[in-house]
Amino acid sequence: MKKRVIAAALGALCLAPATHADTLLGLYAGAQGWNTSTSGGFSETSNTADFDFDSTTNASVYVAFEHFVPLVPNVKVNYLQLDTDGVTNLNAAFEFEGTVYEANTSLLTDASIDSADLILYYEIFDNDLVSFDIGVNGKYIDGTFYVEDVDSGESGEASFKGIIPMAYSRVEFGLPFTGLGVYAEGSYLSFDDHEVRDIQAALTYSFVENLAIDMTLQVGYRDITVDIEDLDDIYADLGFDGVFAGLEIHF
């Protein structure tokens, strides 16, 4: 009897570090494919045109590191590529990079935006039923807008970049013993005439859960608004939204 008790105690001690490792240190890595619909437009004045953009598939990847050190925030880095184009039949004259494109011109429009987020956050709650994070996000955007007259080939291109400070939060609910869960995550900023938001919500399913690694599928919806006024002489009012699917690995 005594030997069995000692053996059980030793087994528990051997499992303890692995059992608590997730609460002490955690590394998350994920990737998403996003079917994106785009609306709105851009210009070099406050009167932005509305363009016709085609739906496209964009990609997002992220890495997050969580730890047990008090007062030191957890860190998440996210990279997102937003590329879209289309052909618009102009209803009115449109000026871009010194060229005036008259009404009824077939205009190719291309928007390419790279977005990188550095998120510092704290876990307010964290258990099997609910978790809640809050923090700040430094979003760096680097974009290029391009237009071209389909008939004449006349074109113009303008670039912009900047760092946008945003508020960040995430809430997640889990259904114990099923692997199912839902989450909502977002960053938001509104000041003067600028408004930038990045919001997503998803249903999740953890199909691998053990002491070494967790793997979770995600299916959800993402909505991004980029409404900027006079950033490197660029004005834009663009909306990106659509369904995404992703995979997250937790070490």
C-alpha cells in the first residue's frame, strides 16, 4: 500500500511541471485565409471616390507570447496583407497624382496595404470557461494606391505609411469537454477625422489537446475599416470584410 502511494505521489510530481507549464509560459502561432470584399475608395482630397473592387483572398499570420511575470504585458505580433483591385466606370471626374480622369473613364484601381500590429495586453480573466484580455495596439500601416486609365494607359501611384495607436481587447468563451469555443477580438481608434478598426469573431474547435501542443480550427468573420484623413497627403475611406478560416497552434 505504502509503495503504491509513493509511486502515485512521484507520478504526480513528474506531471506537475507539464501541467502548470501552460499557465506559466505559452506560445501561440496562427494563420488565417480571408475571403475579402472591399468597398469605398481613396483620393488626394477629402472627397474620396467610390470604386468597384473585386473580392479577393488575403492572408494573416500572428504570434503571441504569454508569461507569468506580474505587471509585464503579454505580447502579440500580427501581420495582415490587404490587396484588392477592380475596374470602375467613373461617374464624375477624378484627379490623382496631377492627372484628371474624366467621367465615363474605365479606371483600374489597386489598393495594397500591409498592416503590422504590436499588441501589449494583460489577461484579466483566464480559465476554461472565459478569458478576457485588454491592452494597446501599435498598428503600422504601409500602403500604395494605384490608378490607370484602361484605354490610354495613363496612370498614377501614391504611397503612405504611419503608426496608429489603438485600444485592444479580446474575450473568449469555452464549452468544457467539447473543444468548442467562441471569441471576439478587436482594435479600435477614433480621433479627429480618423477612424480605424479591426474586429473579428469566430467559432473555434480544438481537435488536438495534450501536454505538448494544442491545435485549434477557426471559422469566423472579420471587418476592417480604414478611414484616414491626410496621411502623407492621402485620404481613404475603405471597408474590408468577409469570412475567414484559420489554424492556431499552442505550444
